[in-house]
Amino acid sequence: MIITGLRGVGKTVLLGEFRALAEEHAWIVVELEASKNDDAGFRRVILSQLKSALLRLSPRARWTDAMHRAASVLTSFNASVDPSGAVQLGWDIEPAAGYADHADLGLDLTDVLVALGGVARGKNVGVVLLIDEIQFLNTLQLEALIQAIHRLVQRKPPVTMIGAGLPQIAELVGDAKSYAERPF
């Protein structure tokens, strides 16, 4: 879902209400405010939030195979951000070969969210991404997010996204991916 409206009409307040509802139902909430980051900066921000979501799903000492796989996919996503190791996940997990290592933000983000969705399904819990100021994502970032959400809609894991932004986001989403009008 994408909420649009002019500044000051309550979009952020509404996202807060969605956060409260998700928390009431014991869902994992991933919140971020989009900014004019380059693609590596966007990866770092979303990586940090998704790592936190994974750890909230289960402490590392009780990880299942699906949790280890999701962590490996996150490691791959991180490795594609900065091969020199400047950005660290802070854990010693090997990357998942062939997942989130495509050097393509859309494919990589899709792999990460699908893996996280598998974990959430196994835990019988949902995950919601709440993204405020979504109009600040650049075209590549918006395309990647739409591509990942489109795949989630097809696979039906308990992962969803609610974005909020200024009215021009409706046109930007349609321009980014032609099929974006269906999921949103």
C-alpha cells in the first residue's frame, strides 16, 4: 500500500497507526524514512533494518535452518555493498552463493525479502516494512523495491510494505515499473 497526500495531512501519523496495529498482532516492524541516499547508502540502511528484523524473529542461539539461510542471504547482500568490508554485519556468517549477490539492487533485495519471508512464515508472524517519504527514493531504488514487493505478492509470505509520500509518488511508481499499479 502507498499512502499519498500533501505535507501535513497525516501520512506519517497513519504509518504510526499501522505500526501500532502490527505490534498489537506481534508482527515485526521495519521502519525507515527514505532519503536521497546513493544506492550503497540505501543498501546500508535497509540492510541494517532487515538484520534487526531477523534478530527480532529469533535470538541467534535458537536459529533454525531457515534463519541461517536468511542470515547468509543478508551477508551476501552486504558483501555486494562493499567488497572491501567497510560495512560489517557483525557476525561470522558465510554468504549464500547465488543469493543477493547479483550486483543488481532489485534482484538482491528480492532475495533478501523472500528469505526473510520464509523465516516469518516458519515463525507464524508477519513482517511489515513502513517507509516514509518514499518519494525520495531514486528510480533504481524505487524499481528495486517494487520488484521485490511484486515477487512477495506472488509468493505470499507474511511480508508486506506500506509507504507514504507526496502525491507525485503515484506517477513515479507507475513510471518505475508498469505493473506497479496492481500491487499498490
